[in-house]
Amino acid sequence: MKYWFLLSLIFLSGFANAQNSPNKKALNFFERANPFIQKQDYASAEQVLKNAVEADPLFQDAYELLAGVYKAQRKYIEAKGAFQRVVTLSKNVSPEVLFGTAEMEFATQEYEKARQHFTQLLNLDASSERAKKATKYLMDCDFSVVAIKKPFKYTPNNLGKGVNTTDAEYFPALTADGETLVFTRQVNGNEDFWTSKFKNNSWSIATPLSQKINTPRYNEGAQTISPDGKYLFFTGCNRPDGLGRCDIYVSHREGNDWGEPYNVGKPVNSEYWESQPAISPDGRTLYFISNRPGGSGGYDVWKSTITDDAKWGPAVNLGPEINTAYDENTPFLHADGKTLYFSSNGWPGFGNKDIYYSRMDDSGKFTQPVNLGYPINSFDDESGLIVSADGNLGMFSSNLKDGFGGQDIYSFGIPEPAKPLKVSYVKGIVRDKDTKKTIESNVQVVDLKTNKTVFDDYTDPETGEFLAVMPIGSDYLFNVNAEGYLFYSENFELKAGDINKPYQIEVYIEKIKQGGNVTLRNIFFDTNKYNLLPSSIKELDLLIDFLNENTTVNIEIQGHTDNIGDAKLNEKLSLNRANAVYDYLLKNNIDLKRLTFKGFGASRPIADNKTEIGRKSNRRTSFLITKI
């Protein structure tokens, strides 16, 4: 944090305010303060200035300088007292003193007094840069006097010795399963990434992330990790391949190690300053901070979205919905894909930078930011918040009293109003059905209500692992495919209000061969009807892609029902449903000679018809490979 000081011309042109000359002893102490201040040895400067005012209780300039020294040490109560003493001694209070007094009154929650002094300042000085700050502070006073009366429960918990040390730890990043933490640690002035695993209700002893990312020459920091833990976006400064002073880089995890990072390039990076990336859960939109032209002022939140040709699109400023004429920083987009947390000193708050949240509406625009509240936010700078996928836990860095030294990483419970939308996730491994070996395959998850792809990526080439986030309140198509294999189809129905318990699965896919059978879990019909519902189209298109990629494969489309109702009517219904799929494939240029269809009614159950869950499984459409 940078502090405002009242050093101006005191040592160059005598005393700033009209007063009787201080005695020699007081003046001697006063002049000894300047070298200490130049060296930022504020404790020593404080002591000699206290000696000065003790030697001469009317020494106004010593009080004024002492107030600035107190502030530099965040001794806001003492700074307020020193400023108020200057006001008492002054015949004509200067705008500088009025501003300092009001600012320290604001910092110590005397909002009404602060409001009076900021107003008094504006009556004397309405056009300077200081007046602009005073106007902003008045807005903060109006907000704070109300917000502080509604505090939230706030109990920061140190993450412990596995993560925190006597060095500084900050910028936490957490995977959606809450099992992997990546953070920045500064050792001897060099910033590198470290990682820790959550095991047995505690964080393991952290280890360096990767020699391919950490360097002895450059600093790596301000990172974000994708929910599945496979992509790390971070800030690198003053590198040979940089476009500006600081650029955004990305690395892809490969098994137990990471690949060589590379500069994401234009238009995300520019000749200006880009930092603090935040990736959306679908991996398609990158949010970041930049001071490039075209913003609202200072440092703003920008975004870039991947285009159809797999390149980053133009950088777009988030506009006045998020950005102000002041500074915004440390954006974090939650795994719900809609809730954005960030810091700002431009929106109404408790002073300096506060943490805010905003939610994206159905049109894709962010709503007006909301202050996270007191005492999470205070007069000091608050920034760098991330929120766990379940929405219950926030993580941030601070130098609180119970720390190990320097900045440590803490967690705390997120207040209910500030919690993101509920999400779940599906996590698993893809294997060959016959050999049981893991397979690198494509995993796709589609929101069937919006027809938007929320996840589309490949499993880890070494481990076959994947993790895909799914917001609660929708139905999801889940598809796994690999070259030479039958695809795997599943459906996840996440009703609003359901407990967001994650899914842990192992997916076994089999090679394409005659007799291979696939159940299409995302073909839907109304009860006792056979017209395809719109939510079926995505699965049907995936089947078309499969047939177009494997042109020698012939299939039989099969319809099935549960055992409720008349058996003959069920058989007819299943036949008509299979026919509906057959007709859709024909209309989309699949050769008639490659297709047949058949209805089996309730004759081939795959689950117990005694339960609704079982009956739902039996009501299905599948296909059988009849010829290759």
C-alpha cells in the first residue's frame, strides 16, 4: 500500500503554518525525523517527533508530520489524534490537514465526523485531485455508516504450516474438488508457485509446482487454475518473449508435471500491463487486469473469449457495470460461471480497496457490484479473494497476528448473500473396457436447457482423469469419445435445491466392433409420445458425427420402455421412438442402407422396474452395431 504523507515543503521552506517558533530542543528533534523518514524508518521518526511535541506541545508542524508517520505504520487512531491536535492549534486549517483528519476519522469508523471534515474541505477546495478523493470518501461515508451496523460473521483460519511459512504466501488458487491448492511464495525476493494437497483434513507440506514454470531469474505470480486443475494461467513480467512489462502465460498439466508455459499473445497481451488472469469454468473466457487505453480509468477488468478458430478474441472492457474511474484488480470467476469477485477502490466501500461480487444475468451482463461487507472489508486493502466450488469457503492472504510471518493464506466462511450459485461436478477416469488401461479421450458436457457447452476437453494423456463442473438447476449431457471407440453417453439431472454432491465415476469405453451397444441417455420424449424433444438434438448430432467418422459402421436403432402399461402398446411406442431417431438420421444425410430400427418394449430391461429410478433407466434409446 502506498501512503499519503505531509512532507511537502516543511524541510525546504520553513514551517507550513503560522505559529510561534518552536524552542531549540523541539526543533532539534523535529529536524532529526527527516533522515529516518527518507529511509522509511518510521518507528525511529515517530520517537523523535514525539520528543519534539513533548518538548513543545504547541509545535504544530511536528504534530502534522507525526500524523503522517503514524499513518505509514497503520496506527490510525494515533494519526487521528495527531491530526486533530493540528486542527486545534491552527488558526486556519489547511486542506491537507482537513483531508488527513477526515481520512483518519473514516479509518477509525467515525463516519459522521469524517463527513463533516470532508464537506468542510470541499468548501475550501472543490477542484483539486484531493477534492475528487474527498468526494469519493463522502460516498464511502454514506455507505459505511449503514453497512457497519450489519456485520457478517468473520473468523479467518490460518491454513497451517503445510502452506504458510516465515516467507510470504499469497494468491491462492484452488481446484473444484478442493484437493489441490496452488499459491505464490516469495523467497529471497523471488516469486514461485508452490502446491499443497488437502489430506486428512489438513494441507500437506507444500512443494514447488514445477521447474518448467518456476524460474530463478523471473517472478511468477498472480495465477489462476482451471476447475479441473489442468490449466494454469499466470503473470510473468519482464520476460524476453513479453509484449509489455507484464504478460499472461499459460501452462498445461501433463500427468504429474506441467508443460512449458507460453505467452497467450495478442490480443490478450499488449505493450501495456496485463496481469491477474481468471479463467471461466468452460475454459473459453479469460478475465484479466490491464491498464491499456479504452478503459474506464486506471486498472480495469477485461475479458477475451476463444473464437471458433480456437484463438483468443478481442479484449473487451467489462464496462461501467464493473469498472470505475479508479482501480479494479484480482478478478476471480467462480466455478458457477456467473459470479465474479474482484477488488476495487472505486465502488462505495470502507476505504482503499474492498472486495465485491457481481452476478451475470441471463443476457450475459454483470449486475451492479455488491460490497462483501464488514468486517471482511475494512479501511485497509482487501484483495485476492477466491471462493471454493461449493461456495462455502473463501481464501485470501493477509498478515494477521496469528501468522507465521509476512503474508499467510487464510480461509473463512462466505456470508450467505455473497455465496455463488450452487454447482456440482463429475470427476473420473476413462478406461478401455477390455484392457482397463486409461485412455486419452474427449469429454464433453452440455447444458441441455441452454444448449451451451460447459466443458469440452481431453482427459489427462497419462492418467485418463477429468473433472467437469456443472451448475445446479439444469440437465446435462455427458459424452466421452475417443478415436476407434464407441462413445459413452450419460445424463446428469441437477435439480435446483438438490445437495450438490459430486459424481465420482469410472468410464469404460469399448472399441468399435460388431455387436457393440450404446445407450443414448440424452434422447427424450414426452410421456407416451414419440416426437423427439429439442433437448435430444445434441445427442443425435453426436451420433451423426460418430457415423460420419466411421463410415463403414451400420447400426440398428433400438427403442425400450419400462413395464408400466400394456405390453403391446409399449412395444409399439418403443418402435415409433426408434423410428423417430431413424428419420432424424435420414434427414441428416446418413445412408439408408446403414440404418435399421426396432422396438423391444419392456422385454430387455437393464434395471429393476420396481423403482422409479429403475424404470427411468429402462425407458431408453440405444443402438447396436450390426455390421462393419
